[in-house]
Amino acid sequence: MDLWTSDVNYLAVALTALLPMLLGTFWYATFGFGRIWLRLIGRTLEEISAEGGAAKGYISTMVGALVLSYGLAQLTRFAGSESFVDGLVLGLWIWVGAIATTSLGVYVFAGPGLRLWAFNNAYHLVAVPLMAAILTVWK
């Protein structure tokens, strides 16, 4: 089994990577949950914009989304996921086992706290299982 380039649908990977971008636009924008996020991080939109944070954020999120999407495509194959529900369950386990758990210590020790951890991880709880489910059915 080729662990790097196995039969991956690159179009599915690229388009699925748009999902966290679209979700993030709502999650972190002021017309969505953005005001809550700004309060949790103790910053204003003006402060973030003045530092060029929006552009950096979009670029880094897109790169991360592409890498995540490719990795999830590989994992859905390795796990033998065959249905949308299989993909959701796999994505949930990835979120629990890798994302929520590894980020917890950072939020606790670095000071932002559990509220910001919960807010940011709820975004990943929605995005990762949906991405894995889409990639499972769109092979």
C-alpha cells in the first residue's frame, strides 16, 4: 500500500478543503459567532485588521485545510470507511483523539482558557467529521 499517493481523489480533496473555509467565515465573522470569538480573545476586529491578521489567517487556514483534507482522504481509505455515517464517526474519533485532546493543554497552560478552547474546538467538531464524511462518499 502506497501511504503517500494512494488512490486519492484530488478534486474531492481540494473542494472539501473549502468546507472549513466556508464554515470559518460564518464561525469567526461578526455576522456569525465572531463577536463571541472577539470577546473570548480580548481583541477587536480593528486590531486584527491593522496587523494584517485577516490575510494571514485566510492563507494559513487554507493551507491547513488542504493538508487536513488530504490526510482525511487517506485516513478514510485506511479505515475502510464506506458510508457518510462511517466518515462522520471516523471524523469524530479524529477530533476526539487528535484535535480536542492535543489542543486542551495549550489553551489551559497558555491562558486563553476553556471557553476559547470550547469555541474553537466546536468549529473543528463540525468541520472535521463533515470533511471525513464527504471524502468517504466522494472517492
